[in-house]
Amino acid sequence: MTVVHAWRCLIGVLVRESLRFVHQRERFAAALVRPLVWLLVFAAGFRAALGVSIIPPYGTYIPYGVYIVPGLVAMIQLFNGMQSSLSMVYDREMGSMRTLLVSPLPRWYLLVYKLLAGTFVSILQVYSFLGVAALFGITMSAAGSLWLLPVLIVCGLMLGSFAMVLLSAIKQLENFAGIMNFIIFPMFFLSSALYPLWKMKESSQLLYQICVVNPFTHAVEMIRFALYGQFNAGSALYVVAVLALFLGAAVYAYTPARGMTARRGGPGS
């Protein structure tokens, strides 16, 4: 394997995922409509109850509509990671995944490239969402938008690898709805996406501890700090550690000799 071969593989996977995303216009619309509905409904519904929130460590009053933007950005990446990984389940059933996995490139290369392609698509969705949100008066600074880019790459890889591990155990595409209901939504609600952690701590110590260990919480906090031009070192270390864990598990799960796919007769079963 040479650098040229690895580059060609990366470009091929990126182009394939990009073309799939472009051809699936409903997917792009859903990626924008879902967080916009949450943004407008929650911002309007909680404005009367909360008004503004004091968000540490900034120590300033931030409108609730602005506060939940990082959580919705992370939600876009989480759902995109699930959809990108779901395509691997579909490809496995149709047989095209077998062709990809038997290429001479190392398996972990292919999985990382798949994650990079999905992350690239999610970044396009995120900036499109921020552009539409600006039309409703919810704007972020230009510096924060630039700081956001590297954070989106790391968080997108972490959430995508989590989705890849999760969906590697799915045998039927119909089980996707159950996974959404019992795993994805609890991850979203038991985080700082909608409420500050200190508010959650005032309500329940148990829920607060769950939010603290939830990797989605730290992805949200990384995004929130980045939008204000700051770096959250603690959340960054947590996200990178979880990324390494999930990526290693994904490589294991998609190794025919040892992983979950072996117990089902290989990736094309």
C-alpha cells in the first residue's frame, strides 16, 4: 500500500458518500428541518419559563435559543453518523460492503475513511443549519464559526464511530427505529444539550452524574466553547478517549475473523 493508494481510496469514499447525500435530497431537508423545529419550538416554549440562562463559565445572560444551538449541532452530527452507519448495514445486505472490506487496504483505514466521509457530510449540514438559523436572528460570531470546524471533525468522528459500533450488531434494518428510541434520544436528553449541567444538578444528582459520563454531553460542550472562541480541554480529552475506544471497537466489530460480523457469516451476510 502506498500513499497514492490510500489517497485514492479516501477520495473514492468521500465522493461516494457525497453523491449519495446529494441524491438523497430528503436526507438534507430532514437534517435541517429537525434541528430547526427543535430550535424554534423549544426557544419559544421555554422563553416564558426560563427567559435567559446564566451559562458558566461565561457569566453572562444568554438567550435560550442561542444556548441550545450547540446541542442541535451535535444532534445533527449524531443523526448523520447513524444514517451513514446505517448505509453500511444496507451495503452489507446488498453485498457492496463485502467488496469494500476485501480491498488490499487495512480494514481500519477503510473504517476511518468511512467515518471521515460521514463527518464531512455532517459538517456541510451543520453550517447549512447555522446559516438558516441566522435568518431567524440566532447568529454566531465569525471567529466562533472558524473555531467550530476542527471541533466538528473530532466530535463527528466520535459520534460516527459510536453509531458504527451500535449498528454493527443490527441484523435487520427494521431494528433501526428501536435503536433510535432506546439509545439515541436518551443520549440527547441526558446531556447539556437542552439544559445546563448545573440546572440538572439542582434537579437530580443521579441525572447529573449520568450527564457527566455521557460522551454526547462533552461533544456538546466542546461545540459550545468553540462557538465562543474557547477551548474546553477537559471535554476534548474525554471525547478523544471515547473516540479511540469506539473506533477500536468498530475495527474489532467489522473484522470477520473476530468481530460481530463473523458471528453472522461475514460482512455481506
